[in-house]
Amino acid sequence: MTENEPAGGGPGVADSPGLRDMLAAGDSGILLFGLTPPKRHETEQRVKEIAAVTAERLARLPIDGLILYDIDDESDRLPEERPFPFLPTLDPARYYADHLNAGDLPVVIYRCIGKYHNEELRDWLRQADPRRVLSVFVGPSSRDKPVRTDLRSAHAAHQQVRPELMLGGVAIGERHTRGHDEHLRMLAKQERGCSFFVSQVVYHVNETKNLISDYFYECRARAIAPRPVIFTLSVCGSLKTLEFVRWLGVDVPRWLENSIRHASDPLAESCRQAVSIAQDLADFCRHLNMPYGFNVESVSIRKAEIDATVELAADVALLLGKGTAASS
């Protein structure tokens, strides 16, 4: 990509506006694909192989950008044992820059800011290319967890060092159900420079609709424009995965757990329910005139679940009117 070329648009949407422009304009219909970088213990050759297969999958999807997650150990959050062991992953920014040949696809780099000293975060902000890189800052997994940088300080560093790098925030429907104030957290982040939001994985639609409704009408009361909310969707092909999702704090309704538990093909049932959730949220946001999009998350190492996630992204693309080239 040359200096004057646009930073957005994947292989299937080369002529569409870039991700930054879509978010800045408050457009709806954004589609992202979320990935976890390979584990840090993988060999260089294995990382190259994973990156090559990933790039081939992405080339078949009409997505507007990637999300690369920054993984932190959250075992401090709950006394229960983690269903899957925590294994450190490669730094998402380095994986994107050094290994993942994703063409001109822009990337949203998650940063678990408590892991980094303030100057480390500032150094990364100085080096990041705001034409291709966006970010989401994630706070600590619990109030008692020691942190090197808190969320407010991270937002201040962003404003001081690289305000032109587009910044997003996390939105959690489950937290809104407990305290009825997540929409106020979103607005506080918006005041500190966040121009879009990405939700935690959505399985409980009503919680998410309550949050979006409260956020939208509070924005109206304050006479400010609501910023796009990107809803995260993920397949859940086994009860072990379901257990892990719950451990992470995601609310899974009992009826949905029953549907997956008793389905002859749990993975297909999970995909079907995810598309239904996407349709429900899209209809709700269109009715409000609330800007929205979707992030289809692929964090499993099981090939069947990865393939199902690619198919889910293709289905969501069709729902958004983007079309798809995801046939194998």
C-alpha cells in the first residue's frame, strides 16, 4: 500500500469506504472478523503457517477490517478454575505487522492496558499507523487486579500522543443488567475520545437491546450523536466452550443452552442462533436509527468451529447486504 492509498476495505469490498471513514461517519453495516493471535510458544514456521491459512480464509470474506485480541490472564476474576488453560499469545500488533498478510484490511488492535506501563503504551501509539490501525482499550478483569496503567490514564495518553488514531471502547450488556449504568460508562469513554464501541459476545439479546436503548436515548437527551456499536457474535459448538464463555462473564440464556445441548448438530444450531441474534439486533438498531455493525469472532483452535465461524461471517455479510465470496 502506498502512502496515498486508502487504508480500508478487504478483498471483497475494495471499492467501499474505508473502516475509519465508515466509523467516523456513523455508518451502519460494518463487518469485522475477530481473531486471537497464535500462542507465544508456537515456532516461527508454525506461526507462518497459521497466518497463511488465516489470510486465505479472510480473502473469501467481504469484511471491512479485522480485530486482533490482546489476551490477558483473568483467573483473578473468579474462584472457579478456568475451563481452558491460559496460554500467552503473540502481541497482536506484531502479528499483524510481521506475519498476517491481510492485504489492505485495517485492523483494530485490542490492548489490555493494565499489562503495559504508561510509556510502553505511549511508544506503541507513536509507532502505530493511524491510516491502517485502530485500537480498543480494555480495562482490568477485576477491580482488585494490580495494573500498570488504568483506563483513564490510557485514554489520556491516547489524547496526548496520538488522538488521530481511532479509538474504541468495550460495551458489556451483562454489566448493564447488574448496574443499569453501562450506557453512562460508554458516554464517559466517548467524552475521553472513543468513537465506536465493540460489545462482548452477545447471546442474550434483551440485555443488549436494553443497553443500546438506554445509550441511544441518553445521547438524544444530551444532544450528541450516538457512536457505532459493533456487536460480537461467536459460535459455540460444545458444552465445554459454553462453560468457558460463561466463565468469561457472558450470559447465556437457559433456552439457548438447552438448544445447543440437545441439538443433533450443536455447531449448526449455534450458527443458526447467532444469525437470528444478528437479525434481531439489526432490526432493532434500524428502527432506532442507531449505527451498528457486527464482529464475528473466531477464537477456537478446532477446525470445525473455525470453518463454522467463516460461514457465520458469510451469512452475516448477506444479512448486511454485502454479498459474499465465502464458498469453498
